[in-house]
Amino acid sequence: VRITPFERNNVAEWISRDDLGVVYSFASDFPHAEGGHDPIGRLSRTLSALGPPAAERFFVQNASSVLGDARVGTGR
């Protein structure tokens, strides 16, 4: 199960409170209004309190199950 919060949600608080860092992942409806104006920036700033490993999990590891492996140069 993956949960993709809106950019306005305090996902760092939820991860800390519920210990669900393996569940929350990045996804966006950008450029639609409900996708927000700066989803990556806002969520990055929120997650900065949890450190780089939490951001890596949220944006890359967990998100790959939703978005696929979109990293450049992975050979996949």
C-alpha cells in the first residue's frame, strides 16, 4: 500500500507519528491545481526535518512502486 499526500500535507509529522515511512510516497497531479505549485519543493522542505534517508525513501524508493523507476541513467 502506498499513500501519496498532497503537497500541503505535513507528511513528516505523519511519518514520525505513525512510523509509516515505508507507506508514504511522492506522486503529483502537477500542473493541475490540486497538484500544487511546487510539490517537490514543499514536500522536500517538510521532509528535511527527518533527514536525507527519509527523503530518499519518499521520493525514490517508495515512489518507484507508484511511478516506476524513472531515475536517469539507471539502465532500467
